[in-house]
Amino acid sequence: MFESRFICICGLPGIGSVGKVAADFLATSLECSRIEDFFSSSFPPQVMVSEGLAELMHSELMRPRDKEKLLILSGDAQPLDVVGMHELTGEILEALKEQGVTDVITLAAYVGETEEDVLGAASDPEGAAQLVEKNIPLLKSGAIGGLNGLLAGLAPSYGLRGICLLATTSGSEPVDIAAAGKLLAAINELLNLDLDLTMLSPFREEQEIEASSDIDMNYR
């Protein structure tokens, strides 16, 4: 089962920022330290400023303090073109392979008619069956765009298993904390992380993310 695997959880900006918010929450809750950064010339032409300090947009790979077989990947943006997306995906998956990762779980959003809180998809039948065993219904059809889709879809090309969890959202909110909470609850159950999800309230105040018109956020 998932508990015996070496997993990287990836959450990048997309619809409602649900994946990024969930990944950043995990990074904070699990006291992660940065181990590698990823840059791309296809990122939006801007820098991120915090407390007067400017930093190039990037994705960062982090390691939890007390979890030997878990990594977290988060990022500031997604590349703006298809070539950049594929190049960055390859760089990230190669790095994960070198770290010994076996499974890549991406966190994304689903906008559509469903009564489910979270849907799942996997790159192989065994992974799909394990999601069902964990009471995560499968996404029957559709497409998962951007890095959240490519990381899961291209994972087998690097000898890894790819899985995507999608939280249902209206797609109308720049930041959907409730949908991010659904993802965190699913991950908490899937990996037995013992997360304190009551921390979401103060986390919301720290994560005032505004979707810039210069950044294409229309990826699940």
C-alpha cells in the first residue's frame, strides 16, 4: 500500500490554487526544508517579492523533518508554454527518480458535475485499485491539464507511478481553501500523516494569493 512507498506530493498553481495551497500547508505542517529548486525560462516574466526581497519564480522540492519516505513539491507558477511545461516536468521527474521516489501524487482541481469531494486517477491499474480501496472514486473521463497532469502522466517514463487527486471546486474563486482542505483530508487518510487540519484557519490568513492576469492559472 501507499505507506510502504516513497512518495512525492506535488501541488502547483491551478484552478482555485487548491493544489498549491494544500502543498504549502503540508510543507508548513511537516516542517519541511528545501532541498532543490527548479527554474524555467517559460515562467511568467516577473519576480516574487516578500518583505522587500525579490526572488525568481521557481518550484521547490522539500523534505519533511520526520518523514523519510516523503517529499513535497510546490511552486510559484506554471510555465506559460507547452514546451516549457514538458521540459520542467522532465527535470522534476528526473530529480525525483534520483531521490529514490516511487510514486508521484499531484494535487489538482476538478470543475464539473459530481457529488464527490475528491476524485482520483492513476497511471496503472494497481494504483487505481488502491485509490478505490481507500474510498477515493476514480475520474471516469476528462483531461488533467498543466504540470499537475504531466507529472502524473509522464511519471511511468521515469520508472515512477503517477497519481492525481482532484478536489471538486466551482472554479470561481481565485483561492478555494475548502477544496484544498478536501485534498488534505484525502492525503491525510491515504498516507496516515496525522495532520491537524484545524490549522487551516490561520493558514488561510497567511496564504492571501491573488491570481494575476499575467499568469495563466487555468490548469487543474
